[in-house]
Amino acid sequence: MKKLIFVIVIIVLSITVVMNNKETTFEKADLSVQAKAIILLDADTGKVMYEENSTEALPIASMSKLMTEYLVLNAIKSGTLSWESTYEPSAYIQQIKGLSAAVKLGMTPGHSYTVDELFTAMTVHSANDAAMALAEMISGTEEAFVELMNKQAKSFGLKETTFYNASGLDGDYIGKGREETNLASAQDVSIIARKLIAKHPEVLDFTKLTSFKTGNGTTLWSTNLMLEGMPQAFPGIDGLKTGYTDLAGSCFAGTGVFEGRRIISVVMAVESERGDTTTPRFELTKELIERFVLN
């Protein structure tokens, strides 16, 4: 009898463990804008509020810069870099200057640029050359920095993330094969975003900026149109990172505080029948927050 009771207890415990470990599934919502992958979560608790196909590895474009930001801020906190550290563009960076597909700060040979300017250009305007320059400052070469990115991804426990560059440009944009394009799942991107905000909340001081002036006086605008004062402003949004390439399509890792809770959303390969590659990702983000956070 005791043996039978023991067996029953073991079975019940096993079923409980399986149920507790089972991922929460969501009935697919009838959203006005569609995407290949979506995740919406509470940044403080990690509770997922909605998701669609959030574990598939997909191209992530400039959302890659979230990891670059994390590592740059690590270097600043450790004293390896300072905000006043300066950089003169390498021959590699000068080649990027002529790449029409890349958003750029547009560095001039012989001129120096501070980490502060490079980080702001990367974070606010999504400048790819600034991301590459910061990678060189930390690791000597972008290739060595990519090793650091992948090592950090592994330490985060990310299973669907692979980095090939610091900026997020598709491989064929920069003279490499399409197979050398940064990949991650929406879930993995949300983890990077959550880790970044938790360890380096000062990043929000940059991501909430609608524009900034470069050292030569040029005004560069944020790519996040949901910020206060921007065309698709949504109260509460203060970040985080847009992305667009041919392979990734339109992407956005958004964050903001709503009803006292910091929320993180990731939308990838957002579809639009209008041929608009910019606004639908923000429309979808707004709909997700209104429907699953503010309802």
C-alpha cells in the first residue's frame, strides 16, 4: 500500500513539473498589423503577456545594436572606455561611408569622434559606422568584438542568436554572404533588451532622445517615431531600437512605462500592404500595448 501511494505521489509530482514547465500558449489575436514574430512582456517580472512565433531565429537588423550597446556600457563601467575616449575612423570605416544602404554618422578621415558622440549616433540615429567604430575601440577589430557578442549571448542563455557584425546589416550589404546575417528570436531580443535596461538603465537617457547634434552641428533624428514629439508619439514610450534590412524587414524592440510597469515589446518582419516599411511596426506596438497592457 505504501509503495502504491509513493508511486502515485511521484506521478502527481511529475505531472505538476511538466505543467509548470510548459510554455504558456496564447490564442492568436486578430491584430490589424501582422508580423512573423511578436513578444510582449513585463520587464520586471519577465511575464509574457502575448507572443506569436517568438522562438524562431530570424534576421534582426539594427536590433543587433542592443547587444553592442550593452557591451559598450560594460566597457565604460569597467573603465576600459570613457565617454571622452576618442576614435579616428579606420580604413574599414571609411569604406562604409560609401555604402548607400547603411545609415551613417558619416565620419571624416583625420577627425576624432568621442565615444559619447558615437554611442548617441548608434542609439538614436542607428548609425552603423558608429556601431562598427565602437566595436573596434573595444576589441581592436569588429570580428573580435563579434566573438564577444556571441559569448555574451551564450552567457544570457540565448539559444537562437548568432551575431556576425556589430551593426545588424545583412551580410550581403557589406560584401559578405547572406548567410552572415545576424539572427535571433523575438524572445532572445526581448531578453537582451531586458538585460540591457536592468544593468544599464542610463541607456534610456539616450533612447528617449528625439534628435541630437553631431560634433559638426548636423542634426540627426531618432528612428523611433513613438517618442514624445514624434509623428507617432505614444505616451510612455522611451525606447528602444528600430531595425530594417531587406532580409529582416521592419522590426522594433519597444519599451515604456505603462500603469507603473515597464513593458518590452518586440515585433519582427512586420507586414504592410501599403508598402510602408516604417509606420506599421509602431502601429502594431501601440495595438499590443493598448490591447494587452492597458485594457
